[in-house]
Amino acid sequence: MLTRRAFVNASTMSAVAVAAISGRGQAASIPEAATMKEAGTQKPLAPIPGPIITRLSR
């Protein structure tokens, strides 16, 4: 005979297993992280030609 405690434990374990499997599928859609061959920093961006316009908030 199946006790209430055994039923709850079995259903909990089943829910955890389903969540773990669906979590792997979701993790597969995450894009791969960018990697570099060297540890150097990126060159600075070239300045935009034209006048520099700044807005001062008052």
C-alpha cells in the first residue's frame, strides 16, 4: 500500500527531475561567452568627428 508520505516524496522527486531536465534545455539556448586569445585590452574607440555637445542639467 502506498502511504501519503511515500506519494508526496515520489511526486516531489519527479517534479525535481522534470525541472532539472527542462533547465538543461533552457541553458542550451544561452549564447556562448566571448573569449580572447590575449589578455590585452581593447583599443579605444575613435572619436566621433564634429563638435562636442554637452548638456548641463540645472
